[in-house]
Amino acid sequence: MSTLPDKNQILEWIREHPGETSKRDVARAFGIKGADRIELKRILRELEAEGEIRKAGNHIQHPEGLPPVSVLRVTGPDRAGDLWAEPAQWEEPGDPPRILLRLRSHEPALGEGDRILARLSPQEDEGAAYTGRLIRRIGQGPRKVIGIFRETEEGGRILSIERKQGHEWIVPRGERHGARDGELVEAEQSGPRDRLGMPRARVVRRLGDPTAPRAVSLIAIHAHGIPDEFPEETLTEAEAQAARPVGPGSRTDLRHLPLITIDPADARDHDDAVCALPDPENEGGHLVWVAIADVAHYVRPGSALDREARNRGNSTYFPDRVVPMLPETLSGDLCSLHEGVDRACIAVEMRLDADGRRIGHRFVRGLMRSPAALTYEQVQRAVDGTPDEATEPLVEPVLKPLWAAYQAAAEARERRAPLHLDLPERKIVLDPEGTVLSVAFRDRLEAHKLIEEFMILANVCAAETLEKKRTPLLYRVHEEPDAEKLDSLRDVAEASGLTLAKGQVLTTRSLNKLLDAAAGREVAELINMSVLRSMQQAYYAPQNFGHFGLALRAYAHFTSPIRRYADLVVHRALVSAHGWGEDGLSPQEIEILEATAEWISGTERRSMQAERETTDRYLAAYLADRVGGEFAGRISGVARFGVFVTLDETGADGLVPIGSLGGEYFHYDRDAQTLMGDRSGREIALGQRVTVRLAEAEAVTGGLLFEVLEIEGKALPQGESRRPSRGTPKRKLARDKAKRAKIARKIRRGGRTRD
């Protein structure tokens, strides 16, 4: 006869065997047979009535527990790159348990919102209640939708704000989440297409008036999922740092050095300072100091601040706001090198010879006090001979030595031959309400180049030091362009009357010859943009693949730890390499360095896209009142469906639909990047000057539509039909195409290439 266990024994066994929790499993474990099974059933019913267990199908579990095989919803990766999930259905009080997913290499990549069937095991560490193993994916995650809600009789519709989507979603009655007609909303796709072919969606968040000036950046923040609110624990931790004053202690006292900050007039943080002195041991040489805010002192590995900084990856900058990587207490105060106050820093002293060559460097963990916070314009005016009250006493002792060191470094830079890209940066000026007042191009001063050059040198020093000390780090990698992109660049150059040599190892010097040939000509901006587009996108990696654009063997980001997590990792690596304290790179961080590199490379791309889209929307809003106006520009892209035009005045980009180019039919030549009219024989190509009329400006999407009035000073001919014509024009088209092919063959045989 079997001995029945008591309730505590049964509960303990269920807790220890979550994967074997059916009534049959309990009976087998305690050897319960025959009529005793009826008594076991009674005990289990009592435990369920007492709330000690609950039944889920054939499984028995604790009320707070989950079945060993459960349906989960993937919540996405965390800052460490680990993938997490939660129960697809959770009706218990409190937050649902967190489940750490362990995927095998052959299993599919999972995204936020995916529904999966998984096998669970209890987990008592790593912040997880369970670990989960994928059995199969049973549904894709809902698609995020950002758009304008329009009320209808059946509930509503959402009109996409994304130009590339171009369709609508139906919102059933009861799933509008209180949205009002005309509001900007965030929604998720909730069902298949209806009989009209439109998918269903449910509103999950109301974002307000889409025409409000400051809604422009809000759209990008929500569309790209950029975290814009700090968790309470992060803010609390940041405030606590104010109670940790930094004294000299074991730090190197640098307060005697004239380390000035030079930033834009509207800078929101000041994380770098510079100064230069004559090198007494190196005739004609210079000692250049670059001091960077010691963010690692305040943001410790594994802390709430660190987790949120890694999650954000970087700060995101919009014309009307910044979404910072760190809370204001740090980014705007403790880690900002304000004038006249002591600040913790990590600094590098670089020795340059008279020709600007770097002949040595050393890093220190120091304490500094900046004597002045200056703007680029202030410094430039002072060096040019018109100092103001703040800069006049600094010209001789501070600015002139700094300028002399920069001029030497600039000569060494030219010998290295990094890319000579000269791209105008647009500046959008807003009034206090957020309305665009003006759009212009920022002046690029020598003062900008000075700071840029010294920051690059400091970054190189960081990479070289960590390599020498064999300390893991994150490199900033920029690989050389691929062949296909170079072919496209050659097409653009040829259309502009320029060439790019072929048949040799590509170097930055080759590209610089093209850029220098275009300098001062009308095609200069087009060539610069085309060279930029031919480049691979830079990224972060724990392996060193060099930096093509800067013509550097090893490069790491060190100079902006307030706004880039990669720089904070490099700071911690320097702390570890020099033995400066216990706040260096932890073993756990080193273990996930690859995942960190991939994660923050992604957050950087996310921010760049959000910033670019926001600029487009501001430009469209600025030009909305000028619909019907005429503008000068240049053709910057050619496609089968039309041409893209960049305006001279603002740098705004817009589309000329092929249907508005005239009645004739246009043949598209993908290789030559041209459109040719079948009746007129007119060729439309990259780089041509155009006059256009603004036909449409949609602020919510950022879309601009143009009509071409003139190409290269001549009115665009208007044909009678968009169908291919017969006779001479078509034969002429064929002859022209054959001629171009023949020329191309000659060029290939002769070793010449198109730029």
C-alpha cells in the first residue's frame, strides 16, 4: 500500500520539478496507485481551492508559476544583447515573469512581438524567472504603425506618415484607444486584410496634434522607438552622483593647464577641452593636451545608469530637442567641463614635432578647471584679429599656441591624405514655439577643423595605447567601398565631366583627386555627396579592420563619452589598462563586447535615420508656404519613376515624378543613370542644373514634389504622347545607346574608367 504525501511534500515536489507537473507525474513520484489516486485527487483539489496551486490544462503549477511549455511574447533584446520574453497571456496581479530565451545557432532570429512556443526551466539568477528554449515560432510580431487617425463610420483609418508605405489601416470600433480625428497615433497591426485589401490595426498611443511644431521630432522618436524617458531608478542614481565630489586624490592635477572648451553656440554639453604649449624638449614642437570628461567615474558597469546608457547607445539630436544618453544631472552638469569649476577628466598629452608628426603620448586620469568656455565663432574672430572681451586676454597665451600646433598637425594630416570631403551642414533655426524661422548652411571655420583634428589624434592615441597594453576595446571601423558603389560613383563623375582612375588599389588619394578636381565648380556638392554615398557605413567592432576614410590603421572613439556609449567603453578600457581604479572594463563587459558593438552600431543608425527624417519634415514645413514658387537646384538622382532634385537654397531633396516631365515617353538607362525622351531625344542626367516649381510639400511625411521648368537653362520640351514613338527618334535613340556602349568598350580596353 502506498503512503500518501502531505500537502507540503506535494508543494515542495512541484516546486522542484516544474517540468513534470501533471497528476500522473505526482502519483508516479510518490508511488501512489489504485484507490489512493482518488485521495491524491482530493488533496490537489484542496490545494487549488486554497490558492496554493493552479491547473493549466493537465499541468499543475504554483499560482505565480508558468507551465513547462508556454506560449510567450518576445519583448526584445536588452542592453547586453540577451533576448527576453513574457507570457503571451498574464492575468495575475503584478508584473509578468521575465523569461530569458536561449536560442541555438540554427534557430531563427526573433523580433519584438513575435509569439513563440517555448519550453521553460526555472532560473534563479540573471534577473530571470525562467529560461526558455524555442520549440517553434507561431506568429510574427505586430507591425508598428505611425500615422494620422481619421474617424469613419466603422471606427477609423490610419494614414501612414511614412512616404515609402503609401497605404492605410482600418481601425475597428473599440480599438481606437480614444483617438480623435486628425490626431497623430501609434498603432500596431492587429489582423489580416479586410475585403477591401486593407490590414487592421489597433491604436496603442495617442501622440497629439501632428501639425504642432514640436511634433516633428516626436514623430521620429516614436517611429524609431528611441527611448526618451529615463527610468526612475536611473534618475535617482544620477542624482546620487552629486554627493560624490571629485578631489585630486590619486588623480593628476591639471588645473594649471589652460584647457578651454570650444563648442557650437547652442551646445548642450561640453565634454572635451584642449590646450597647447611649446615643447621644451623638442625644438619647434608642441605639447597638445586633450581632456575628456571622466564619465566612467560616475557611470559604473552594471549600474542602472550604465544599463540605460547602453540601451540608448548614443544621444540623438534634433533641431528642437536632444534625447540624451545620460540624464541631465550628468550630461549637463557633473560630466560637463564648465568654466571655472573642478571636473574629473581623462586626458592625453600628445607630443608633436615641428612638422606635426606625433612622436609620443601619455594618458592620465586627472582633475581640470577650464578657464573659458568659448564658441567656434569667438575663437575664429579672435585668431583673425577681432577678439571680444572674453577672448582678448587668451589670444597670446592660449589661442596662438593652439593655432600653431594645429597648423603643424594639419600639415601631417595632408601627408596622411584622409578624404577631403567638404559637405555643407544645414542649420534649422526655430522660434521658441518650434516654428522654422530659417534654413541655412553652417559656416565651416578653421576653428572647427582644429577641434576635429585634435579629437582624431586623441582617438588614435586611445586605440594605440589599448592595443599596446593588450586591453580589449571597441574600434571605430570604416571599410573601403565595394566595387559596385565605385562604379556608380564613376557614372556620376563622368556625367560631371570628371574621371576616377581604375585598375589600381583604391586609396583615399585617388578619391581626393576627384574631390579636388570638383572643388570650386558647380558640381562640387554633387561629387562630395556621391563620394560619401559610395562609402561603407562606419561601425563599432572589437576587431580592428582600420578606418579607410581617415586613412588610419587603428581608430577608436574616446572623445565623447557623454553622448556615445562606445567612448565610455574605451574610457573604461583605459582605466583597466592603467590600473586607475575599480571602475574599469569588467569581465562581464568584455564577454559581451561583440554584442555591445552590434547593438550600439544599430542605435547609431537608428538615430541617424531619425535625425535625417526630422530634418526632411522641418524642411517640408518650412517650404509649405512656398508651394508654387520656383527654385534652382541640381539633379541628384535618376530612377525609372522620376528624378530627384536638391535645392541650392536649403539643400532640401524632392522628387520630380516621371509623369510630370512631359508627354513623351522616357527610356531609363540604369548604367548611365539617365532618362531619354523618345520624341525630343533630350537626355536628363545626374548633375544637371534645373529650375523647378514646388508642387507639393507635406510636412507630416517630409515629402516634396517638384515640376521641372528648365534643364541647363532650356525649357523642357512637351511631347504629345508618353508611348514610345516610331521612326527617326527611336532609331536615333538606338544609335545613341550603341554609341555609348562602343565608347564604354574603348574605355575598358584602354584602362580608363568613369569617375
